[in-house]
Amino acid sequence: MNLFSISFHLKLNLCPLPLIALLVAGCATLPPPRPALSSFLAANRVTLGSVSYLPSSTVAQAVRGQASWDPQTQVWVLAAGRHELRAAPQMSVVLVDGVPQPVAAPPILREGRLLLPESVWAQWLAPWAVPLPPVPPRPPVTHPLRTIILDAGHGGYDPGAIGHAGLREKAVTLAVALRLRDLLERDGVRVVMTRESDRFISLGRRSEIANRTGADLFVSIHANASRRRSISGFEVYTLSEATDDHARALEAVENGSLPEAVGASLSPETEAIVWDLLYTEHRAESVELASAVCRGLKMAGLGSQNRGVKSARFAVLKGARMPAILVEVGFITHPAEEARMRRADHRQRMAEGIFNGIRAFRGKS
């Protein structure tokens, strides 16, 4: 005989015979009620034959009580506020606040879980449940943006990638960056350009400008290139280890050489650690921004494939002490994309796509 049985028999020994008879009769005649359950409880209901059960763990959560299980005596105890319920598998009586109460069907042990008949919830436990306070709606996540650095890639004697029809990357990036600047300024954002004309700016100098102005975001605009003329589409990069062979090749082209601050004497392993230490703080926000810009470009009607968010160790991103992304607006080596990049309306759509992504990240759309 387990501890639960001993406790129950002690209770019965103290009860007058009519009460015992009432309890026994009640076991046979008590109809199982079918209460209206919350969605949380209903989702966890288990029906076996004609009886509905609720997992004891689910019941404990619903009343926000403390439950314990003794594997030797197989007694489950639920304490909720000033109340206590004790139950055991195959017992047709439960103890509610120390008083034996008959149940229409006994609790059962199934696959290591104690299941309580739904009638137990309806008769005794439902009044113990404390309604959770209403949860106020969560305000949308916003990122206050006061100053944004726009970096038009390449410039001056560095033309960047060159399309098969002669279009130069440096011209495309500057045109898109200037259009994006106008959109952001009309939206109340201060914009600082790393270059506003066809001149060369070193990679280290670009991030210096961003850090000196205390910018909230750094957005570098580029046009992609590949030896395979069939590859097309836009993609957005954050600073981390290169994710594929194309990213590694692009990383080598865009970087040229690492900034002096990293140092050519470092081993590849140490160099990778330095990159990560410098950029870990803003990585999550950068990925969030990159995802938003990808969505913005996808909605801009560019007629290009969305190649998604990627990562590479771009030197121009490494020095920025704020969330930073590098946007590849398309492949200048793809004949159709090169032709589109020459058009003013397409450049405007590229700028609007990036703008809408930034605006979504900012929490204004």
C-alpha cells in the first residue's frame, strides 16, 4: 500500500458510514462534465475511449502551481496558492485540500505522463486558475536613425567592375547613392556621403568618416561581377566569414588588401579573430538591416533575382563601429542587368528599394 492509499484510508476511517457510502455511490453515478476549456488546455487534451484527459503538467501550468511526483509511491501533488490536490494512477478518488473526492474516471499513467480526467479540472482545478493579466500589444521594434553614411563604392582611378558594354561600377554606385541620399533627406535623416563625385577614397578612410560623424548606419553600394555572364541578381552582405566561393572571390576583389590596422604580419587564424572581435557587437543588427534591404529591393520591381543575405570579410565594413551592410545592386557583367543599370528609372528603383529597406528597419513602415 502506498502513501497515498494510507492517507486515503486514514481519512475514510474517520468518516461516518453514510459518508463512505456516499463516496462509493458517487464513484458510480457522477457524470463526467465537459467543460469549456481554454485554447491552451484544449490543444493538449487526450481522448482515450469515451474519457477525455489532460496532462498533469499542462494542468499545473494552467493554474500556475507547483507540481511534484514521487516515483516510489506514484503520488502526484499539485500546490496552487492555498490549495492542494493529490492524485495517483488508477485511484478513483483524489484528495482535494485533504478531503477525499470521488472521480468519474481514475487518473492513468501513459508513456511516462500522468493524465488527469477532464472532470477533475472542471470540478476542482478550474476555480484555482488565476487569469493571466492581459498582455499589452508589443510596440513595433524601432531603430532611431539620425545619421546614415552612404558609401558609393570605388571612384577616381578605381573604376570597380566593368561591364561587357563598358559601364563602370563607380558610375552606377554614385548615381544610386545620390538618389538614395535625396530620399533619406526628405525622410528627415541626415546623410553623409563618403564621396559625392568621381574621386578615389581609400577603404580605411571610408569607415573613418562613418566613425567620426557618429553615424547610426553604414551602407556601402556596389555592383557585382562574375566571369559567368549568366549570373544575375542583387544580394546584401554583412561582415563575417565568407559563406561561399563567390563571396570569397568578391571579398578578394573588393578588399584589394586589408586595412593597415589589421596588419599583414598576422596569421590567417589571428586575422579572422581580429575581424570577429571588431564586429561582433553590431552583427545581429546588420543582419536585420540586410534582410530588410533585400526585401525592399525585391519589392522594387528590378526584374532581378533576390540572392539573399550573405557574408564576407569586406574591409570597408570592418572599420565601421555601427551596423553596416554592403549592397550589390546587380551584376554589371550580366548583359541585361548592365543595360538596365544605365537607365535613370532603374537606378531610381534601386535607390527606392534600399530606402524602403532602411525605412522598414527604422520601424517606419
